[in-house]
Amino acid sequence: MVFLFIPFQSFAAAPNDLYDQRMELYKKAEAISLIPWYYFAAVDQYERSIRQARRDLPKPTGIIGIYIPPERWAGPLNQNKEDQNPFTISQFGGMGIDGNGDGIADRTNDEDVLFAFARFLRSYGTDHTHIKMALWDYYERSKTVDIILGKVKLYKHFGTLQLDQYAFPIPRRFEYSYRSTWGDARGWGGRRIHEGTDIFAHYGTPVRSTCYGIVELKGWNKYGGWRIGIRDINNTYHYFAHLNGFANGLEEGTIVEPGMLIGSVGSSGYGPPGTSGKFPPHLHYGMYKDNGYTEWSFDPYPYLKQWERQERMRKR
């Protein structure tokens, strides 16, 4: 595949223009590779998120978050890991290319990096099945591929990059109370810490999605009872547990958005399927971050307070 140089403007624009700048690059990659833009957006967003979550990866310096390691860029047998010569890189089987026509294959240049990744995907094919194969060969982790393809589904459905808005899980017109309980001791089923925040409310109080995302999990868990797991655009897994029931039509793979009804408050859990009433009704809300290797819990309380405050401000 031949990549043609198409001049692109400088990226020294205001932060509000980042979405437009990224979309313009994705559309350029789509034009030269025939791969829909939302695949590039999904990979870019996934990589941007893991670079923010890990210390062993450099933070993005441009508007594209894709990180290609030096040995992969220059070629595994290339002794010059910082090679920027497109010809020698190609001789060593490296991914690096000159994407912007300046004669240099720079792995810190947004266009060079994005078009290099586009060429890699294009070498497998342009249909969904072959792109999925390419992603597996690149990342060699099924969870990573699933997360990226979830983002593909979101970007394709909504047709925009601006999917980072959030909502408080309980509508403001209902009574509820909560405090920071993350890290507290729990004893049922063995000693463990509480990986979330408990929001106490009456039975049947509506529970809403806090984010744009994909329903990754739905069903019963002996600890969480009837629960739902939603993966958002930033690789964060939002966990809703002890539900009284689910919203009609909600299934694994369903696309949700902030404020969308997903279930209701209950007291299910701590036993076999159907167990309920072992504790006061409340929503257990947890957040987990995937960093490309593993997933860990972090305190959702500050985010809940922020989303609650933002909703209060919007109602004024």
C-alpha cells in the first residue's frame, strides 16, 4: 500500500480543537487505508488511556496517543533503535514510515505514527474480521482486543469522539445517601476490602448508567447479587451491584449513555442466585482501571461527588 503525503496543519491549536484535529487525522487515515475512522479512534483512545495509567510508558506529547516501541518501529534486528530512515527501517521489517512527506520516519510524529499503524492494519485486510486478527497479533491479549472493539462500536454508533460525559447513578429527585467506603473491611466470603462506594436508597430507586459505554457483564454474582458491568471510553469498568432488577432490553453488548436507566436499587447478593435481604437496600458502585496488563480497583467517591455537583449546577 502506498501512503501519499497530504499536508496537515500545525497542532498548536486550543484544547477545544483536539477532537476536531484527531478526527481529521482519523479521516485521513481512513482515506488512504480504506479502514473506517472509528478503528483508529478506538486504538488511539485505548493507548492514550493506558499511557495515562502506567509509569513504564511515556506520556503522549502530541494529539495521538498510540505508542510504538523503538524496536517495533525500527525493526527487531535493527541495531539503531532510534532509526528515522524509512528505507533502512523497511529493510529491517520495522513499522516506521514517513507519513507526512518530510523524509523522516519519526515515531513521535502524529501522522507518521497513525499512518504506520494504518499500514499495519491494512496489511491484514480492511474488513472487521481481519482487523480483529491484526489487533490480536499486535497486542496478543484478548481483553485488549475486546476493549478496543467495544470502543469501535461506541464511536461507530454515536459518530463523535466526545463521549467523556458522566452522570450520577441515582436521579437527584430520589432520596439517597453515601459516604466514602472504599477500602473498608468486609468479612462475608473471607476477609477482603470494600472495592467501591455504597449509595443507600429505597428499594426500586432507579439506577442509571454513569457513562457512555458497553455492557460488558450482566447477571448474578454471589457477592454482588444482580449486577451490571459497563466499560467506558477511557478503559474504566463501572460496576453496579446488589440490584433489584435490570432495565428491559439491557443485555451484554448493549450500548448505554449517561443517565440511561439500567436497573434499580435492591439488596441482592451474599448467597446463591436470588438471595436478597441480608443488608439494607443500596447500590454498590465500583470503578476499575485496565492498563493493558491487569485491572485494579480505585476509589469512586471523588468521581461521584464531582458528577453529583455537576448535575446540581446544570439544574440551576
